[in-house]
Amino acid sequence: MNIIRHKPAKILSGGVEANGMVYLAGLTADKLPASVKEQTAEVLAKIDALLALADSNKSKIVSATIWVTDIRYRDEMNEVWLGWVDPANLPARACVTSQLANPNLFVEIQVTATK
């Protein structure tokens, strides 16, 4: 099996291709401070870029896990998500509340897609 790692860093790869699948790391915003909507938009742009590196795209996402630091942020995040996600190819999805590594982060998103 051929494994391709994209955007390797000190502790993880941003994305990994294996066996026809693309696994992305949990992604957060870099431009802080920023609103929930701004952070979500930045993360979704990162997802687009990583999927493109793997010759995939958002229409091929099969699952997504979204972490928000306060469940009250869910509606704001969903507003941006719904403007971005392919409505004809909605992935399985979970959205949960979790403390993130940086108190200025409000959203983290991880997706898995096919090639």
C-alpha cells in the first residue's frame, strides 16, 4: 500500500492518503483572535487546500468531526459550514463540545474523504 503524507509537522501530518482515502488532521485557525465564523471559514479553506493536494474535494468527504468550545457556537459555525459544504454530498458528522489547546480557539474540524 502506498501512503502519502501532506504537510508533515513536528507531531503530525496535515493529511494522509492511504488505500483510496484521505485522512485530515484536526484543523484550527491560525489567525487569532477571530470570531467563530472567521475561524470556521479559515479551517474550511485549509480543508479545501489539503484535499486538493490529495486530488480530492469537499464533495468526497465521508465523515466530519467538529469540536466547538461552547455548544452555543454551533449555530454560528453551522452558518459557515452550510455555506461551504456540498449539499448534494453531505458527510456523516458529529459536533461536540471540547476544550481546545488555545483559549482563543473556538472551532476544530477533522474530515475523512475518498480520492
